[in-house]
Amino acid sequence: MKAFAPRSLDEAMVRLTEDPDLRLLAGCTDLMVGEPEDRLGLPGVLDLRGLSELRRIEWHDDALEIGAVTPFSQIRDSPEVQKSFPALAEAASKIGGWQIQNRASLGGNMANASPAGDSLPVLLVLEAQVVLVGPEGTRTVPYREFHLGYRQTALGPGEIIGWVRLPKPPENAMQFFRKVGAREAQAISKVVVALLADVSDGRVSEYRLAAGSVAEVPLRLTEVEKAMVGRAAKAEIANLAGHLAAQAVRPIDDVRSTAEYRRFALEQVVRRMTLQLVRRVPE
Ligand SMILES: Cc1cc2nc3c(=O)[nH]c(=O)nc-3n(C[C@H](O)[C@H](O)[C@H](O)COP(=O)(O)OP(=O)(O)OC[C@H]3O[C@@H](n4cnc5c(N)ncnc54)[C@H](O)[C@@H]3O)c2cc1C
């Protein structure tokens, strides 16, 4: 099997243009645990881990850029992420266990496009932009237009995920992340929820809610969002938010959970997050 480890993004693009069948590789935590036929049948791999452009966390203008190959341990420990995007730092700390976090990358989580990817609802509420690098240059797509279906993305031929841009969130907005799994670590989510919300003058002024493992793709629950914005920030709205969230999704039964439990867990998590919001208690 051919294996290439380019040292620059330009070199990676040349390789990929010459050999479009090369499979991109980052932490390998999805790629190497897939079906043996898939792994053994790979025509060749392009290892992205040596590309410094894709392994960084830095501010550019008013957005924090995180390279696609950046492992979750670096995201989890980054002071910039912890300060401005605590929901992402929290999600990074809940992916697999420490061994997985040391290898698994944000770009790999996005490209794998599982409905249960833990970083994905967070990217939705942070309104992340995805920068794709291809033979013709770069293009930027909102993350909500990137994940198109079950394990389907907007990546075109010869394109790689370069980095994500996270716009600075509203000044006083609170962020929440909660993963419900069978264990504290090394568990794929039964339900995963992210919320970015704010209260001003006693009313909910911002409410961005997303959930994973409840549909083919992670979803922004826009009906709940519309119903919450403008409401008086009182404890009663928490029940309503949870109820509406549970009504808004059509989860399935599978090996990890039942649809009924997923709906129940989502209701409880959204209810609790909304209570914390109105009481301004951080997660
Ligand atoms: C024990 C275990 C526990 C896990 N627990 C969790 C968990 O709790 N939560 C969770 O969300 N996931 C979990 N995972 C899944 C996995 O760790 C994540 O999806 C991880 O983010 C994948 O990243 P990676 O760098 O390892 O990707 P890889 O395996 O290297 O690649 C995955 C896919 O993405 C493509 N790809 C990689 N980088 C790019 C790029 N820059 N541009 C375009 N395509 C790219 C590859 O070609 C491949 O198709 C777990 C996996 C294991 C083995």
C-alpha cells in the first residue's frame, strides 16, 4: 500500500491531485477500527498529521481557527478554547478516553459524519465555518451545510477539511454541553446536546440548541429556539424547552439505546440546561 506523509499543504494537494484515490488519514481512530475489508482494500493513504497549517489553534480577526488535524487533547487543554468556547473544551474532554483524545482529530470527527459525533452539535451552536482546501484553492461553508446526511458531507473530490473558524460568541452568552452514554468514558453517545444561550433584561435573548444521536445528522432544534427567544427567564420555561425538544426529534432504536430513552434523556438534559441558564449557573 502506498503511504505519503507530506510536509506542506501544497505538497498534500499535489499528491492528492496526482492520486485522487488516496485515503486521508489523521488520528486513525475511525479509519483503523473500520471493517477489515475497507482497511485492507485501501489503495493508499495520505497522512495529514505533519501539516502544521492543519494542526493549530489561533485567533484570526474575530474567529478562533482550529486546524482539522488538531487532536481533541489539545482542544480540551487550550486556554483559548476553554475561555471562549467552553462547550467545545467540554466535548473534547468527553470523546473516548485520554488515549483516544490524544489521537482523534476534530476534522476526523467531522469527516466521519456520524450522527453521534460529540463535537458536532457544538459546532452547530457555535455557528462554525468550515474551510475546505482543494485543488482550486479554499472555500468556506457553514458547518450546518457541511454534514449532509448519514456519513455524507459536502467534501468535494480532492478536497480536505483545512480548519474550522469559530466566530467570537456573544459576550455574556452561556454554553452547555452534555453527553449521555453508558459510561463516563469510552462510550458512544446515546444523546449529545449543546446549548448556547443568553438572558438580557429578564428575557431569553439568544437560544441556540443542537442535539446528536437523535436523527441521521446532528440537528439544530430551531422550533425550540424560536419558542424560547423572548420568553421571561423563569424556571417554568425549562419544562417547556425540554418538552418541545423531545417532540422535535424522531430518534431510532439501535444497539446503544431505544428511541424512547433517547427522547426522555433529551428532554431531561434540555430542561436542566435551561434551568441553569435562567439561574445563571454554569455547567
Ligand atoms: C475506542 C474509541 C472511542 C471513541 N469514542 C468516541 C466518542 O466518545 N465520541 C466521538 O465523537 N467519537 C468517538 N470515537 C470515534 C473517533 O475517535 C472520532 O470520530 C475521531 O474524531 C476521528 O478522528 P481521527 O483523527 O482519528 O480520524 P481518522 O480515523 O484518521 O479519519 C476518519 C475519517 O475522516 C477522514 N479524514 C480525516 N481527516 C480529514 C480531513 N482533514 N479532511 C477530510 N477528511 C478527513 C478520513 O479519510 C476517514 O474517512 C471513538 C473511537 C474509538 C476507537
